[in-house]
Amino acid sequence: SSASAARVNHSNPQCPRVCSSLRSLGMFILRSLPSFRPGIAYFNDKTLYLTPTARSPAANTVRSCRGPRFANRRSVQALLPASRVSLEIVADSGFEPLPAVALEPSAEELASLVNELYAALSSGATGGMGESDGGIVFNSTQLRQGEGDPLEAAAVVLETVGLVAQRRNGLAFRLNTLGLCDSATVDLLLSSDVLVRGDDDRRRETRLASISVFLPSAESTQYAELLQPREGLGFSDVCAFVARAAEAGVDVECTTVARPDVNVAAVEKLSMGLGARSFRTRSWRG
């Protein structure tokens, strides 16, 4: 079975080093799963990250907005805080871009990976994750500028959650996005049965529980300069996305970077005014 295939080989001399913590054990197991391939998932801080697409509606990314020191590090290192920078651990996590010639993952492929990982983590080898489970996040690898926004593959995201829900209960998915999409994509998202809205208590169900939207500025011109949106999309579209999702009762978080040239207080005020339930800043490394 996939669970037995993923059990740790304790005769492996590298196992004590790789499996010294639940995080490194998760990384080790992820790479051993039958459905794993480079670029579609990685495991960090007890959280599984799924990367459904390399397509993006913007030329820049969250990473490119976080300052020269952040952007100029080795790509794989730049995604981790300094306390966790270990090329060996990062390599074991699956932290890498989808190869240019590779097909994007299907919903069936991503759902299989989730099911295999949780089967392995609940086996005798690990004893399960329990309260330490960090959940599942649809994200981009962001190893290169302009790489990957899950809403570019919205149908795959929603189908993945639905397929996992057929096999497992109580898993909370989060979607990280720039929020730059057309009205048809928003309609598809908000009409989905897997998306939690309002006060609906579905903690025992597998569901898309929350959405995190990156909002680098409260000023349209600066927003365009920082992200360089494509396809005729821009500041008004992300604002409309946050407002529509919040009005529908979705748990929306907005984030920004604490850049010296950005009025963070104004971004927070805008975010909460649009209906976001929470606001968070990301570090600047100038």
C-alpha cells in the first residue's frame, strides 16, 4: 500500500538525520510517496503545500516584493527563515519549481498525494500528526518571479478538495493567492460546495476553509509597480475579489510586506474595509 511504501527505513544510515523532527520526517515521507513528483508539492513546518500551477497573473511575486536580500539569496533558501536555512532539508522537502516541460498536476494526482501522505503519517511509523497538523495550503513555489498562482487553476483546486473529502474528514485547506482573476473565476470559487462560508461549522469536514490574499499596497500605482499584473488585471480586481469573497462569508486574510516605502497602516485599513477578517505583515529584507 502507499502507506507501507512510505514507512521510514530505519536501516538507512541517513534516517536519524532526516527524521530528527516531525517536519523533517514529513519531508522524508513526502518524497517517497508514489504520487510525488518534483514541483507539485513540498512539506514545511508541519504543513503540506500543493502547487497546482506555474501560471501567474503577475510578473512579480510575494518574494520579489520582500526586498533585495530576500530576492537575491539562493532561490530555495529565500523561501525559508534564516533559522531554517538548510539546503539538505530544503532538498528533502520537495521545494523546487515544476519543470518547464512537465504537465501541471491534475486534481486526481494532488488528491492522491494528500491521501498517501496522511495515510503514511497516521501509520505506525509516525503515530499521526494530531494537533500538530498544519493543514494543507494551495500555494506557488515562487522560486522565480511570476511563477504560479493557484487561482490560475481554480477548477483543479476545487476538485482536489472535493476528491480528498471523499476519503478523509476534518482536513482544512487554505488558498494563497494574489486575487487577480476575472469574474468567472470568482463565480466558480464562490459557487463551490467545498468552500466554507459564514458561520457554517464544518470543522469535521474536509473543506477549503480560508483564503489569504497578498495586497502589497493600498495605492493603485504603487501596486502596479510592485506586482506588474498581466492580462489587463490590476488593483481594482484584487479589491473586488476580497470584497466579493468577504461578502459571501469566506474567511479572508490579507497580507502585505512591511516595506519602508509602503504605508502598512493604509493597507490594513483597506483590507479590513473590504471585509477581510484578519491582516498580517510579512518581513522586509532590504
